[in-house]
Amino acid sequence: MTATVERIESWLVDVPTIRPHKLSMTTMGCQTLVIVRITRSDGISGIGEATTIGGLSYGVESPEAIQSAITHYFAPLLKGQSAENLNALILRINSAIKGNTFAKSAIETALLDAQGKALGLPVSALLGGALNTVMPVLWTLASGSTDNDIAEGQRLLDAGRHQAFKLKIGARELETDLRHTRAIVEALGDRASIRVDVNQAWDATSAAKGCRELAAMGVDLIEQPVSAEDSDALVRLSQRIDTAVLADESVASHFDGYRLAQQGFSGAYALKIAKAGGPNSVLKLAHVAQAAGIGLYGGTMLEGTVGTVASLHAWSTLPLQWGTEMFGPLLLKDDIVSNPLSFADGGVVLPQTPGLGVELDEEKLQFYARKHRE
């Protein structure tokens, strides 16, 4: 007998960060996770996560809007439908709901988790099979203080936890950011790969100067130096700067990836399940990039463990030339799963048990969840 979607629950979960996390558009002291649980008529349940950054400071979907969309639009579409044909469910959702990729990612993840449990397979197997079960993970240095970032990086290198670091720049004057980056490259660059993320903060002129200087000082990767709307400038930078340029906000779907490749972009794409609409959906973008000879990077929306492991299942099926930044759970003071991921030796281990391989800690979930639940 075919199992159907019986119940969809969601929670807004606020977890504090271990320190202020400074980006060009906001400074985070707390991360809000939208946690979703889908229960099937056969009793099997799956979990998913939708997480954005700083409410509406990063993009057009807020945690509150994501939860509302799931409750009022996604749930009525899914309830009573067969839970065993993921393609049919995703087609049904995409035909009725435009955009809302964060919410779609949480729903797709929960359906995959439940399907994996029903079949006794990890989600990576449902996505084609894992090429690697241990993946490299960098750490972001974003305290806002050069000295603190250097000390943090040295501590993590000495502990063997990471071998690559990304710096969040763009919130300050160009010359200030360049001095900050140069100091960190000089302090840590002989022991680790140093990358930067500008988060769209520079105009084309500042980006041309900034990227040249970053390349000269030995930065390995420059992420989204210009606005997502200015694809011409991004393409020019990728063709003229020796250091690789990473497109993030410029590429969400496989259509975006195709257009940017067609314009002549020659860097790498930051893959994010939330931008694309889920683990299956993000692989479409990855395959476009591979066909165009564009590198791959496993990106994060600073998700908790549920969203992080969902991403890792997708990343495990790909040859990621630039590794991953799936450090989100390490940025949070606590975890809401009963079996946290294992981070060590610059990498993270992908669970191989059925589904995602993680389960919610119900007490922690209720402790951090907002009182109002939909």
C-alpha cells in the first residue's frame, strides 16, 4: 500500500552563535533555523531545514515567511499525496508555487530523508551515490577584528580542525579591508588556503582594484565581489584576474548557471541547496557547471546540522574542486540533533545510515523553538 503525506510540522528555532559573525550586510549573534518534519501514513518521518541569514538582510525570504509558506501553501498541496514519488511531488509544488526556494529545499530534504529511511538507503544513494564520505570544510574568520581573526585561525590550525579559511570583507573601506586581508595572509597563508567573500559589496571599479591586490597578496579565491545584477563585471573579473572568482548570489538555479557560462564566466559556482530549491535541484546547477568547465564549491547558508548534512549528501556525489564551507553547526552554541556531525582534520564525515543520518533532539528542539508554532 502506497504511503501518503499525512502531517507537516514546522518550528522557528533560534540558536545563539559562539561569537558575533560579521558580514558585509549584517552582524549575526543568533541564527534562526526553520525546521520541518513530514510524517507519512506508514509512520516514517523525515526532517528538513530552511535557513537564511539575518532575517531579510541576505535575501527575499525571511524565516517567518518560510514557515508561513510551508503551513499555508506547501502543506495543503502535499497532504494526502503519495510520498514515494519525489519527482511527482516536486513537479506539483513547482507548478503551484513560484520562488520560495528556501521553503522548497526544506520540504525536498524532509521527503528525501523519509524516502531514504523507507528504503534503508542514505540520501546520497538516492542522489546517485557518494564519491566521498569525508569532505573538506573551511572556517570563516569574521569576528570583525584582525587580531582576533588571526588568533582564531592559529588556534584552529594548531588543533588541526581546518586547513582553509574564508574572510568576510566588504563592510568597511576598501583599503581597510585590504590591510585586514594582507595581515591574515601574512600570518596564516603559509599554513592554510585563504579565501575572501565580499558579499556583493564592491562596485565594478572597486572590484577591479581590490581583486588585483587580493590576487597579488596570495588570496586563493574571491567570492561575489560585485552585485549579483552586474554579471558583466563578474565575467570580466573572472577573465582578467589570476585568482579564481566565485559566483554565489549570481547563480541560484541551473538557468542562472547556464546564462553566466554563456556570457563567458570562467571561475567557480557556489552551490547552495537553499538557493536552488533542494538537494536534487542543486545538482542540476552542478551539472551545467561541469558541462561548461566551471569549478564547484559546496556553499552554506550557515545552516544547522539538518541543513548542513542535507547539503553534504549532495556535495558527496560531486567532484568539488574548491571543497566546502559546511561549518554552520560549529558556529552555533548548541545543536538540536541527538547525533552531531564529526568535524576533524580539516573535514567532516558524512553519515551513511538511512536517510540524512541525523535525528532531532526533541528536548533541545522545544527549548530553542519559539513559543508560537505552526
